[in-house]
Amino acid sequence: MLAYLIKRLATIVPTLLFVSMLIFGLQQLLPGDPAQVLAGEDQDPTVIAYLHAKLHLDRPLPVRYAYWVGGVFTGDLGESVRSQQPVTRLVAEKLPVTFELACLAMTIALAIGIPAGIVSAVGRGSWWDYAANVFALWGLSTPNFWLGILMILLFSVELGWLPASGYVSPFVDLRANLAAMIMPAFVLGNAIAAVLMRHTRSAMLQVLSADYVRTARAKGLSEPVVVLKHGLRNALTPIITLGALEFGTLLSGAVLTEQVFTIPGFGKLIVDSVFNRDYSVVQGVVLVTATSYIVLNLLADLASFVVNPRLRR
Amino acid sequence: MTTIVDEGHARSAAPSRLPAHAGPWRRAWRRLRHRKGALVGLVVVLLFVIVALCAPWIAPFDPIETSWSAIRQAPDATHWFGTDEIGRDVLSRVIWGTRASLLAGVVSVTISLSLGIPIGILAGWMSATAGGIVDGLISRLVDAFLACPFLILAIALAAFLGPSLTNAMIAIGVSATPVFVRLTRAQVIDVKVEDYVEAARAVGNPPWRIALRHVLPNIAAPLIVQSTLAIAAAVIAEASLSFLGLGQQPPAPSWGSMLNTAKDFIDSAPWMAIWPGLSIFLLVLSFNLLGDGLRDALDPRQR
């Protein structure tokens, strides 16, 4: 286990290095002098001079990169031009909101996607299978911001059951929090449920045709035991890996969902920063997202390692 | 951009009864013809293409012409899809918006293919030479790109490049490139040890000729499948960027920006949200159906 962990850690170091170069390189896409762009419409010479010194713009590119990476290592992702707050603090403030949304969305995705995949695989060729595949195509083809708008139209405007927007912290009022989060979580979970359903179906079809499943049936075990204990357990490895990979989809989707439902999370932070031309915040958000994605992939690999004894040999 | 390999479907496909002399493309077309979903997808995509090309003639009104006497008018005989917050005809805007969506889908994927295929071929070809340094570098760079969620990377790129449809297409194209690099690389590694490539090398063909004449045609099938699915993802990505204000700029029509405006009038003018969203859904669904069908018909791994 330790050797595997070290090996995996060794592979993510160069990836992280390239990620940091990529994100730092984004700044080079800004036309002209970055300090002038960052200084906004006022073009205050004092601000431009301050930004020049702060961003080390008079130094060569590799040196500037070294300064930036050095800051990242000490938890300094720069400062928001708009709010003058450290990017780390802004990210830390918004992260729990998106984390809650992501957890709820993933719970919904797992609750729909895995059972639908199992039913589809077990009843292959049946109406259940057909319905599950239609659901998957629907999930993959529906833009989640449109689904969000349609849900607001139905549940908020027409029925008046749920609030269309407005975030309440779960520590203030859990009920109001869940009422505000259930629609965005469903919207976000819907697309991932479709992907999970297809993969679960595919993995289960493979597993259910394996010899050990035939043996389990021949032993006279009941169908639920065969499917869930012998089938699903072995099909779990690719599903765990996929769950982590879908984290990226979750964050991309969160950007749009938070915009539709006005949730003050990570996604809204990046969009607001883009329009405020607050580029260090954009860089900080992308860096945190990419790093989280890499770490989650590592955790998924380790989870697969634990779940699947064959990988340990 | 998630590629889904649905083995169950592939296995359930009817066994092909095709003459042995039929070429691979002809056989693929015959297989595709038997998949109703793919054919429906193809027909709907073609319909959208016709709508996009004929927009100036079939749109009943000017898509940017405002009418203060017809603000947020419900669908009726004059305005079939209703009007928006400044009296523009929603149907005409949906028809013209088809251009932005299709253009974004096709141009973005063309950018991804033009970057992804040469880099992927280089990585795959060099995987066993020079200690695999070139391949290692390209692969780590691809990993870095893939670590940034597709839309977030596209948003960041579009933000730094500046909001416009052209920049949105560049951002989407660049963000989707790593998938094509990885796919091409894997295919090249498989194909380059085949006898016909060895034979081409043995008779003295230069590497670029082997890549273009012998490798590329043999890795085209999975690339075509991935391209179709990538167009679907790019259409959604363009709509998403336009929805956020980073794609097509007003007053030019785009389905995403129409939805962005519509969300503010959802209680008084729901038709403003229904039609552009439905158009995105139909176009993306059609490309997904076509991509699924093409995968079963073309991708050798799925047969």
C-alpha cells in the first residue's frame, strides 16, 4: 500500500508542476501590460506602479513564475484587486457552500445512477433498460442551466413549493438551507446520474457474465444476493474511479447552477471575478479546483486499491 | 467531456451480415443505417444545418430588431415563439442562434483536432524512442490540462482572451484538445506495431508519410466518433459561456445568452426560456445519438 502510494504521489508531482505553469501562463494571454489591465478603468499610475512591483513585472518570466509558485506553497494565492482580500480567504469562504452543493448533488447522482444502472443491466433489453437509457440520454443532453430555469418555473413560479434563489447557511436554518439547495443539487446530480448509470450498466453487464456469478447462481443463491453481493461489489471499482472523475463535471456544473440559483459559492466567485477582471482570483480558483481534482483522483485510486484485492497483488 | 464506452450496447448490436468485399466505410454505413437512434440524430443535425444556412430566408423577423409595442408578447399567430423583453421575435433569434451554436461546435472541434492529432501522433510515435521523453512531457501536459475541469478552463481562457464568440470557440477548442491528444496517442501506439506500418517503414517511407498515409486512416474511426460527441459537448459549452456572458455578445443572437436574459423574466415570459433551451437540448441529443451510433458502427474496439 505504501509503495503504491509513493508511486502515485510521484506521478502527480509533474502534473501539479504543469498545472501551475498552465495557470500562471494564463496571465500571459492578457493583451499588453498586465498591470494596466489589472488596474481597471481608472488607470491610476500609482496602482499600476504598485502592481508592477507586486507582480514583479519588471523581472523575467521564469523569475515571476518562481515568485508566484513560492507564494502558492506558503498559501498565498495573491490578492483580489476588487475586494483587496487575500484570494485564499475568498476561496476558503466560498468553498464550504460549493462543497455542500457538490455532496448533495453526488448523493442524488449515486441514488439515481447506480440503481438505474443495475436495473438496466439485470433487465437488459426490457422496458426498464430502455427507460434507463432514455434517462441517460436526457441527462447527458440537457444543459443544466436550462433544467434549473425549468425547475424554477415549475416548483417556484407555478407551484410555489421551493424558493427560486437565496442561500441560507445550514448552521442558521437547516430546513431553509435544504429547501434552497434541493433544486440546484438535483440539477447538478442529474447529468452525473446519467453518466453513472451508463457506467454501472456497462460494468454490471461485464460482471454478470463472469464465471463466479454463474457459480453463485448455481449454488442456489437468491438473485438479489447474486446481483448485489457478487455483481455490484466487483463492478464498484470502475464506478469509484468514475465518481472521482465526475468531480470535474460537478465543479463545471456548479459554476452554472450557482449562477442560475444565485448561490454564493465557488462557481459564482469565478464568474464574478471574470467580470470584475479580478484575474488573481480566477487563477486561484482554477488552481484550487485542479489540485482538488488531482487529489480526489489519487483518493479514488487508493479506494479502488482497497476495494479490489487483485490490484494489491 | 466524458466518453462513455457502453459495452452492453455494442454487444447487443445485431451481427453484421455484410459481403466480405465491402470496404470498411461502406460496412460502417450499413451498420449505422440499422441504428434508428443514430439516423434520427443525423436527420435532426442536418435539419439544424439547413436552418442555420437558410436563416436569412426562413427567419420571419430581423433577430435584432426591437419592437416596443410587442414586449414580452406570448406566442401567437404573428410571433410563433413569442417576443422577448425588448420585443424581438424569439423564433427569429432561435433560428439565427443555430448559426452560433453549430459554428461553435464545428470550429471548436476543428481546433481540437488540428492541435490534438499532430501532438497525439508525435507522442504515440515517440513513445518508445529517446527514452520516451517527448511522450512523457506531452502526457504530463495533457494530464495537467485534464486536471482542470473542462468548463472552468474554458471560462478562464475566455476570461483572459476577452468575451466574444471567436474567443469562446478558441477556449472550448483548446480545452477539449487533451482528449484528442490522449485518444490519438493511444491509437498510434496500437497501430504503429502493425505489420503494414512495419512494411511501410521497411520500404523507406519517411515518418511523416507513414503517419499521414498509413497511421491516420487507420485511427480515423475513433476520432470521428469522439469528434461527434465533442461537438455535442462544445455546443453545450458555447451555450454555457454565452449564458455567463463570455460567448456571443449582445445583440447578436445565441441560445445561451437568450437563456441568460430569460431567467430574469421566468415568471412573466416563460416562453423566452423554453425555445432556446429546447433547441440546445435537441441539437445536443442529436449529436449524442449520432455519436453513439457511429461508435457502434465504426469503433473496432466496440464490435
